[in-house]
Amino acid sequence: MIKIVVACGGGIFTTTVVTDKLKDILYENNIRHTITPAKITEITGIDYADLIVVTGKTSEKNRKGIPIMIGLSLFTGVGAEEFIKEFLEKVKKIQEAKK
């Protein structure tokens, strides 16, 4: 099971859109997951996730070293295919490391 946090400025609208798209991608690839919404300002202290996807550029870093991906392309559609490929590669690496 992979634990993902999706973060945006307010933690509501773009988070919901990106979360729905990530769920579809994960279901299509038979990847068990949980997705939790958050605000970008909270990502520095998150310690319960395997991966953080933010909906915009940020200079924030996670203190625990959790990887952060910029998933804005899932919201805009521009560059979505490239993001999905990178996202699935990252998820599979995380899954392998957890075995």
C-alpha cells in the first residue's frame, strides 16, 4: 500500500481534481493506495506518507525526505502524460523499497 499526500494552496479544489486523477491512474494499474489532502504549507512536517504530490511549484522541502512531485499537469492537462509516466515509475520504486 502506498500512502500519498496531495497538497495545494488551500487543500480543497485543485487537491480534489488531482486526487481523483491519481486515484484513476492507481486503480488502472492495480496499485493499492491511500490519498490524503493537505496544504502546501504543511508538507514540511508530513511524516506519514511515501510520496507527496503538490499542485504548484513550491520551495518547501519535507523534513523526513519524502519525495515531492509537482502534479500541476494533471490539473491543466499540459504535460500530463510525462507526469503519469514519472509518477508510476516513482510509485513502483517506492513499492519495491517497501518489500
